[in-house]
Amino acid sequence: MKKPPLLPFYSLISGLLLSLAWPARGFPPLLFVAFVPLLLIESNFLKNKSNNHSFGIFFRVWPAFFIWNGLTTWWIYNSTFFGVTMAVLLNSTFMSLAFWLFHFMRRRNGESQGYLGLIFVWISFEFLHHHWDLNWPWLSLGNGFSAWPSWIQWYEFTGMFGGTLWILVVNILIFKFIQPYLERSSIKPVMLNLWLSLAVMLVPVAVSLLMYYTYREKAAPVDVVVVQPNIDPYEEQYELPADLVIEHATKLALTKADSNTNFVVFPESMVQPDWSSGMMIWENNLDNHPTINMFREGLLKALPKAGIVVGYSTYRAYDEGDAIPASARKFRNNDGYYDAYNTAFLFRNYPDLQRTHKSKLTPGVELMPFPWLLKPLGDFAIDLGGTVGQLGTDPERIPFTINDTLKIAPVICYESVYGEFVSGFVRNGANLIFVITNDGWWGNTAGHRQHALFSSVRAIETRRSIARSANTGISCFVNQRGDIIQPTPYWETAVIRQEINANDRLTLYVRYGDYLARGSVLGLVLLLMITLGKSFRGKRSL
């Protein structure tokens, strides 16, 4: 076998293909060939394994993942240089380790199981990235088609991990077809791989387009007003008095809302404690808090039939004898403990006051990963919509309840990236999803556009309409097909209104969650057991 002349550049080519495919403005079909250069590197490395240590593949593929991470998530730099450095370096390393594990198993198990190993390893890696302390599922492959919702309607059956499986299988089939050409080998290409790759690529698209153009929402209209107050998170959000913020937001809402409005939705962490006066927002005594009374005496009196959803930064003090969670902080001046929360409230006619706390926390911002190890790095944390440091969370996904037929999933910021997390609200009865967020930290970059597109994926997975309020944009509505409606400009004050349909049907994905990912974890464990068993027997025979 002759070494392909471009082999040293294949890692760079792969990184560029992954980056050029990525939303919001990429060309997603490039994902179907983006792993092919890496597979060629791995194949060449394997055929020359006597001259290469297995871990050497890590350094060959790392440039691809570094380019992909750097070109698609560089916008984190607008908040913190340390944050973007760690995110890009760590995620590139984790991806390279996953690819090395695939190569390691292929060395031991041969061609028949090796590419199945790639599928199991990569999906398991993405699943881990949804659940551990260093969670960062932003670059999960299935998200790559978020800007093309008409191609991924079948996510209601598989969730986002179905897209990852789809992309990997097509890459493997295309590679197996063109491998003889790329490696200039004497083996004739297998035409079956070409036809299989085309079928696996195009049949899901055809099915999705049919679903997209025939999908009809059941009429169950809910009138929603979304407010984008456009408060500068760096200069104003934590400086402006809460009463001025609420007065400004109320005036904006009343430009569109009227007696027929069912909900007014404001963004994440819009109401902050008044640090200058020491007026904190303690959940121990909410009924008498001035900011809550402002909503009750102002907007709710003007719109008595409406529900008000708004983001707060709140706190809870623990009494003596209370169970103290790991997230609790100690008061500086006494022996008590308290928790800080990124909170969503639902205000309705007194005394109805419902709340939920953000529970999928952003690492390094609201969650200190592995605190026993990284607590000394706490000074590097950045504030992206609430309180710096470890936040308190809720154990269950409890929707806001309006009546027996209408419940709302309150999804706060980063939580909207997690399919199974959001579907937990739907399994518990949510008929609509309200996403409240603050994406102003990233500037007018791909970051806020990518985040908005993930709501399209959640709408398809759950078949729930979404109202999205972002402090500085993009605010929008998303229908049950994943189409974005009335997107607002970035960094502009805006108010939008739309009737969106509630839905009570549970999709297969909502019922069973990330079953593809859990199956991949099981498959990976079995393959690892086989691999390690072969390695052990090989050592004993020496």
C-alpha cells in the first residue's frame, strides 16, 4: 500500500470540513464526509502498526478537533480568554481520546468490529458530555443539522443522537467505498458501499421532508408575548436598580399585550438583587418582596388573565436543622448557610407564585467541576446570567401548572441544549416550552445563533411549540416542526407576539429518552471487555 500523498494534511482537511458544516451558516451535508480524512489516517496508521504505537493516533487527529472547536466556539473569548482556552483545549483532547479508543479496539478486534467501535465510542463520548461535570454537548454531531429542520423531523423518534449515528454511518460507508482510491491499493472498490451510503444518507432526508410537509399541528392556541429588553449584561444588568428594569420591561410588554394575552415571557436573570442597598431576593420570604409586588401591582393588574414568566437571581437561607446540600455556601459573618439560584418565576393572580431553578449548570460559571480538585480555580469563573460560583438545582423537572390541560416547561438558558433534560418536563405534562436566556455575553457572533437553533431541535424532539425570550436576542417562536418564527435582531429592544399551539402527544423520544446513547454505552462496554480479554490472553501466550 502506498501512502496517500496528502496524508499529513488530512487532519487539517477534516477540521475544516467539520467547521464549514457547522451552524448557523455552515453547509451541514459536509458532515457526511468530514470524518473520512480521519478514517484514512487511522487506516494507514493501522496498516503500519508495527512502526506506530497505538496512542500515536491521538496526535495525528488532534489538529482536526482543535480546528473544529476553535473555529466554531471561539466566541467564548468575548467573556473570558481562560474559558475559551480551556473549552477548546479540553474538548479537542477529549475528542482525540475517543478516536484513540476506537483505534485501540480496532487494533485488537480487527476490521469486523472496529468501525462499530467508532459508533459506540463517539456516541458514548457525546452522552458522557451531556452528564458529567465538564459537560459541553454544544458540538454533538447531531446538532449539526439544527439549521435545517426539514431534514431532521425523525428526531422525534431518535433525538439528537440519531443524527450523530446517521453522520457516522454515512462517513464509514463513504470511506469504505473510496478507501481503495485514496490509498491507491489494488483492492477494487465495493459498489455496495456506495449505494448503501447514498441510501443511508438520502432515505432519512426523504422521510423527513415527507414528515415536514405533512405535519399538522392540532389547534390549541395560546397567545404569548415575548419581551427582549436589551439590557447590556456587562454594563447595565447588575448596575440598574430592579425597579427601573421592571418598569422598562413592563412598558415594553404593554406595547403588544392586551386582555387576550395568555403569557408574557421575559428573559433569564432579568431581575437582580440590589447590592448597593443590600436588598437580596430571599426565597424564604417571597410574598412580600418589592420586585414581586411590582409585577402584581403593575403588569398583572393590567393583564389579569395573563401569566408572567421572568428570570431572577434568588437565594435561600437554611435554618438550623435543615439538610445542607453540597451547593450551599457559608455566610461570611455567621455560621449559617445559603444557596444561590438562577430562577424562573411564574406570576399569576395572587397567591399563585411558582418557581423553578436552573439545573443544567454551565461549567466554570455556575458549576465548579470536580470541586475537590478545581476549587482553587474559582477566581477564574465568569458570570453569565446570575451568580458566580456553584448554584443550587432542582432534583425534578416540574412544569408550571396553569390548569389540568395546560402546563409550561420553563427552560433556562444552557438547559435548552439538553434533549433528554427538556423532555423530562414534557413527560411530566408540559404542553409548551418557554426558553428564557441571556446570550449577550458572546457578542454578535455565532454563539447566540447556534444557541437559538438548538431550540429547533428541542421542538422536533418533543413536538412542542416554543417561546424564546433572550435578553439581547435572538428572541423568537418555534413551531412544532422546528421552524423559527419572528426572530428578533441581535442587540435591539424588541417585543413580539404569536399564537402558538399547545400539544399533549408524547413522541417516542420523549417516552424513552436517549435510548440510542445508552445502547451505545452498553455496546462500548461489551467491546471493551472483548478487547481487554484478547489483550490479556495475548500477554499470557507470550
